[in-house]
Amino acid sequence: MASADLVTVYFLFFSDEIKKFLLTSVPNGLSNLLSNRPSLNYLSYLRYVDFKKVYKAVRMWLRCKTLYEPLSIEFKKKQIALANRIVTELGKIFTTGYARLDRLSLCVDMKYFEYNPIDSEEDCLSWPCYPGACTALSELREFLCGGQFVKDKILHTMAGICKDIEVLTIHESADTSPKMLTEFINAQRRLLKFTLTNWSGDTLEILSSLRRQARTLRHIELIRCTFPKNEDYTKLFYGLAECRNLQTLKLSQCQHLSTKLMKPLAEASFEKLQTFIIDTEAVPDPPTTEIKNIIQNSKDSLIEIGLSVNLSLYVDIMETIGSCCPNLLKLSVTIERDYEMQQLIALFKSCTKLVELRIPRKWKLFEVKRSLSELGNVLPSTLQRLELDGLRFSHEIWEEFLDICPGSIDHFTFNCFNKSIFVNTVQKYGKRYGRCVKNDEILGQFYLPVQISVELH
């Protein structure tokens, strides 16, 4: 539905009191509408609501309907208050019996959403807390809640309503009580996927609660979380370690991810693990042995590995991947030294099914020379996607590489440093194998970005 239609369509479901209020507040926007509800209750077909999209649509609609109003600070405040009131009323009709939602997103960008709840007024963001929300949310399967606001009331209310959440995503701690999130997790019967992002509060209780979801959990992502360093530090991942049916484990840009913290995971048995991604910052005791053990204990189930680490500290990690992961399809690894490049080259003696290779930039660009051609000589003919964000090379080396590497690659990302000759070389590579550049708007451009992606078809 177009954003301009959102308010006018759902206006028909508002109470008479709210209709009167809106007709008075925005006479140019609603005065020509019928007041009777439609014979077809199309709210009963609603399965997914995204707060961010609803709020944006309301603000855009108000902007269009008040286009000729004189701008002032007072007018802006009035428009924001009106938008919040409309969003509150929309939340009521979405969560008070008309709809049966499968998915609900209460993720907001506080840059664009002015949120100053007043105790005496209904909170426009707390849709699940409105009277009657039980009917609309009792069958909810996916819930996303994020933004710089305290989520205690929402989580506590939903813990009593929603028992069958399968996908749970929480962004930003923002003084949210770990007990409230733990209560919500414990209330679930079959959690499949859990993502926690930008959480700076206590995580011990939250991660320990995953033990109760061990039978069903398949996917865990912890992104930009700050882990503690107190006496309970080594117990942090005990609950996670019991989730033996995990298929995806992602630990990205988390603070204090050390060998002591990772030890329970190194001793766990993740025989169904297919995707393992870890992105760590420098710590005094990096989890070198633990990461190696996770890969070894997963045996041959791993098909995707991402290592955004200082590879010089993980001496034989590439050899471990080569010997334990014969079915590897996707690999992302930071390369900053020539001997690390040689380790990657040696990997392809064992891993011959790769479809995607990424060398991302983490700290600095690595200037690669002849070893890039050596890499091209061992890349498997199954490779389809190649991203070299972390490498710098001359156009001569690039041309030599593309002359050697297999003709199966249809996506390249690389640093061209504004020079079109790099793109032209990819175009020649494509022609050699009967393909052309899909995003051909980049061809012939005088100015190119430092980094570019080229797709062939």
C-alpha cells in the first residue's frame, strides 16, 4: 500500500471520536471520505506490521496534507504530536482483535522519531500493551524490537501473551532490564532464531536463558555486545553451549571476546553447525584455540566460515579449515600479510567447492602482488562471487589475475581507486566467457568510486 493511502484507508476503522478529531485537525486530508466501515474487513488479512514504516507513512501523509501551512516551531511540534496520535490509533486497530499478526516489528530510528512519552497519555510505541492486544498477538511468530528506548513494559506484557515466538531480534539495550528480556525468552516454547545487537547491559542472565531453548534453537547472532569481566565471566556461554542443534553462530564486533569466555563453546558439540562467523577486536588473550576447536568439533557440517580476526595470531587456522571443512561453500577471511595469502592459497587444495570468497578490510589495505595471480590459479571452477575489499593491487596484477582465474565468477567487488581500467579489465574477462556487464551504467564513467562492484550476466 502506498504511504499516502495508509491513513485514509484505515481512517474507516477509527472510532467516531477519533474520526471527528482527525477531521478537525486535518480537514484537507479527510473531509471527502466516507464514514462507514467497508463491508470487507480487510484488517483480518493483515499478518505483518512494521512500526517504522507506519510512522514514516503517517509523517509523509501529514506533510502532504499540510503542505501550505506556514512553517514554525509550534507547527512542527503540533505535527509531531498529531503523527504520534495517529500512530497510536493505528496501533489500536492493528492489535485489538481485527488482525491476527504473524510478524511485528517495533524497531525505530530515533533520528527520525521524536519519542517523549507522557505518563498521562497512551504511548504510541507500546502497541502490545494496548487493551485487547492478546487476540491479535497470541499467534505471533516473529518479533523485532529495537531503538533507544526502554523496552521493559513491552517485553513484560508480551511474555504473558506470546508463547510461540520463533524469531526474536532485540536491538539496543537502552537501560532495558535483562530480567525482562530473560522473562520473555523463558516464556517461549520453540525459539528458532535469536539476535541480540548493541547490548551493553548485563548478558549473563539473558544468555543463560538460552539453555531452555536448546532443543529448538538453530540460529544465534550476538552483534556489538559488551560482555562483562567479573567473576561470572567464564559462565557466560554455558547456556549457549548447550544449544547443540545450532546451525548458525555469529559473534560480531563484541567486546571482551576472550579465550576464557569462549572456552564453553570450544568444549561444546555443534555437529549440525553450518555457519560460523566471528569478528573480534584485539584482546589480551584472543580465543585462538577455542575458534579452532569449534571448527574441528563441527566436523564436516560447516559450509560457511567468516573470520574477521588478526590471522597472524591463528597460526594453523587455515590448515584446520582445509582438513575439517571439505564441504565449505562460503569463506570470508581478513588477509594482511603475504604468508597469510599463501595459507589461503594452500586451502584450495582441500576446499574445492567454494562459491563465494570474501577478503574484507578490517584494519588496513594489504598490497598484494604476484600472490594474487597464484590465488587465481587455484580458485575452484565453482566460484561465483569474489569480494576483495581488503586488498590493493595494480591494474597489471588485476589483468594477470583475471587471465588465470576460472570463468565462473559473476560478481566482483574490489578497490579500483577511481580508475576505469579495472572495470574495463572485468568487462574483457566477461566477454572472454560470453557474458557482459549487468550494471553497465558504470561503463565509460569518467569518475568512479574508490570501491566498486561489477556484476556479469
